[in-house]
Amino acid sequence: MHLVATRKYPFLATQTLAERQARDSLFRVGENEFFLHMTSGEDFKEERLIRLDSRAALLWISQTADDFGMNWD
């Protein structure tokens, strides 16, 4: 498994309306196989692991700053 890219971005916590930092990390695990690890802040209260193919990984890497965090939906 190899780290391909990582990013941090601010978001508003829905319950407290406080600004927090989220972190996404994209890992390559094999040919045409990636994992996107998403955490909802420094305390890691919520985490998600999403399996992506090459196309989806490339789209994730190409996102603009306004689109960061859209994979939480």
C-alpha cells in the first residue's frame, strides 16, 4: 500500500457549527485499486474507507478546493 495524496480542509461541524479540519488520504493498493481514507477531524470521531478504481481516484485528485469533502455524501 502506497500513499498517493493527502489533503486537509476546513468544514463546519453540523452539531456545533464549529470549524474543524478534515483529512483525506488516497492510497494505492494494487493495479487499478485505491482506498480513500476520510476522517472528520483531529479526534478521528468519524472515519470512512472507500474503495476507488483508477477513474474515481483521478477524479478525486482533480477536485477543486470547493469540492473537497464531497465523498462524505
